[in-house]
Amino acid sequence: MLSAFLSAFKTPDLRKKILFTLGIIAIYRFGATLPSPGVAYGNVQQCIAVMQEGDTNGVFTLLNLFSGGALMSLSVFALGIMPYITASIILQLLTVVIPRLEQLRKEGQAGQAKITQYTRYLTLGLAILQSSAFVALARSGQLFQNQCDDYPIVPETSLPTWVTLTALVTTMTAGTGVVMWLGELVTDRGVGNGMSVLIFTSIAARLPSEGWTILKNQGAWGFAGIIAVVLVVIALVVYIEQAQRRIPVQYAKRMVGRRMYGGTSTYIPMKVNQAGVIPVIFASSLLYIPRLVLDFLRSDNPSSTYIFVEKYFADPTSWSYITLYGLLIIFFTYFYVSITFNPTEIADNMKKYGGFVPGIRPGKPTADYLGFISSRITAPGSLYLAAIAVLPNLFFIALDSQQYQNFPFGGTAVLIMVGVGLETVKQIESQLMQRSYEGFLR
């Protein structure tokens, strides 16, 4: 891998792409630390310090991790890339429901460009809603769990309140548009996978501070033990992410005009983890609803129902919470794979071009066979996702502390970082092979 990076820097075209990507990342991190107008930056830092010293079991810690700490700071890029991810998931799910979107998806590049345009519009709409909600929560103190009443996030000024709030919402929404543009620039002119690279950057930006917190609280030996566990988890994630079931496909020879086509052998790669990190995001979003409701209903004399929900469904260290989290991930893994992987469509395309699986009849038998393989291979993939996702919760129990709610060395963070890292290396290697193929030169 290191030799591939060295060779990439020796190639002028690739070197420009890598340096361009690094420049975009620098701009993105600058915007993540740039405070929005009307926000008291000093008070925000005081609130973050109070949150780190106390209970950090909040509803927005995962979003804060994805934004690289920008959400709690209410910076220009506070929303990060999450509105775009949400919009992409929504449109991907609506493709199955709305025939027009299904037709656009089948039209190739032109249809995909139209879907991308819809995604951008939906991203800006979601950004307006989310920025308005976060600004309202910050003013009411809910964003910092009512621990920062002495440090107003949006202090009163000579301007009317609505002017300040409008400027805040507009700035954060515009920041989301700029982040979306930066990600597309990395995709078009950089190393590729622009949105994923920005998420990788946000999570990686949290590693030094969170690692230092663990080192202070657990000591050198505890920190070394956690790093050892992290390395094992990363090796497991790399192994599973690369694992796939290859279904052989044979294409029969056929005459088209005066030319002979077909007669080749290939395979259909079916990954063990076909759903990626989407089921974890779905399950996390659902389990954050009880915590969000409890934060709004917090009182000095809680009812028995409030205590029950807080103990069994809002506490990440309770076994009921961990069990429900794992079951939701398994369910959403099967649900998402059933939507994104269509065995009937694949079998029809194979039959159209004269392809068949050896020993299986074309058409419906092939679709049934692909569906059977998909359900069998999704089972270990869903269990793997559930095990990796609940890893931080097990750390909470082992360390007996709530200071690791945004633990960046396990769960969703590791899945995203390893997946993006592997995909980026593949992109660089493929572009490198196109420019320095040595097969006929040796």
C-alpha cells in the first residue's frame, strides 16, 4: 500500500489529484472550526468543557462525531454531510415506491444526474429543518443537556432576535451546500468518493482528543489495552469488508451481425456486508428517539414511566438497550438488502445477454438461487454489523463511565473509516494502473 502511495506521488496527474483533495480537506476543517455569526464562541467552549467533565450521554453525540465536533460548536459546517446522507437514503428508499424514480434509475447516466439534482434539493430542505432545530435546542439549553445555563450560546444583541436566528440558519444551510459542493469536487477532480472522504476526515479529526481523554482517565496500560482491542477490531472489519461470495456466470456465444460475442466466464461478487453502515445509522436514529423525548420531558419529579424508559431504553449500558440495538441492526440489514439487491432484475439482465449460472436454469430459477444465496450471506453480515455496533456500549460497561458515548474507536466510526480507507486505496491503485501498466514493458 505504501509503495502505491509513493508511486502515486511520482505520477504528476495523480499527485495533483491527491494534493487537490488535501486542499479541500483543509478548507473543510477550517469551516468546521469557523463560528457562525451570532454565536458566542467562548461560551460554546465553556459548555463543551462542562459536557466533557460530566455526563455525555446525549442524543447528538453521534452527529457531533460525524461532523468532527462542529455540531456542538455551531460552526459554519455544523451540519456536515449528514443532511446529504439522509437525503440520499430517502431517495434510495423512495426509488422502490415511486415508479418515476425507478424509471430514472434505469435510464443510466442522464437519469442518475436527475436523481442527484433531486438529492441536492432535498439536502438543502433537510439542512433548513435541522439547522432550525439545532439553533432552537441550543437557545433552550437542550443541545448541552441544560448544563450550560450560565453560558448563553446565542446572547442577546442590539439586533432583533429573529434577525440573528435567520442569519444562523442561513449560514448553516449555506455551509451544508458548500460541503456538498466540496464533496463533489473531490469526486470529480480528486481521488474520488468525495462525500465519504469528508466523513472520514470528520471522524479522524476526533481521534486525537478522544484518545487523549482515554489516556488521562485510564492510564498508559488501559490506553494500550484499548489500542490492542482496536487493532483487532480493525483487522476483523477489513477481513469481513473484503469477504465476498463469487457466483460463477457463463455467457454463451452468439452472433451479432458478423461478429461473435460471448463465450466468456465471469462472476457476481456478493459481499458479506452488502448493506454497509446504513443499518447502523437507521437503528441508531430509532434508539435516539427515546433519549430525545426524555430530554424534552426532563423534570425534577419524573414519573415511573419516565424512569422505566430511561433505565431500559435510553441507557446505552443497559442490556435491554444493547439487545434491542442489535436486533434492530439485524432487521434493517435484511430490509436494506431486500431493497437494494433485486435478484429478479439481475436474472433478467443475465438472460437478456445470454448469461447463466452453471447448473441453474435461466430466469426464475436463477432469481430464486440468487435470492437464496443473498439471504444466507446476509445472516453473518448482519451479525457482524450488530457485534461491531454494540462494541462501544460494551466499552461503557467495562470502563464504568459515560465519558465514551462518542467513542471513536469502535462501532460506526470504525466501519466508516475502514470502508472509506479501503475504497480510497482501490481508487488510487486503479488510477495508477491505468497510467503505468507494466504488462508489456517487462
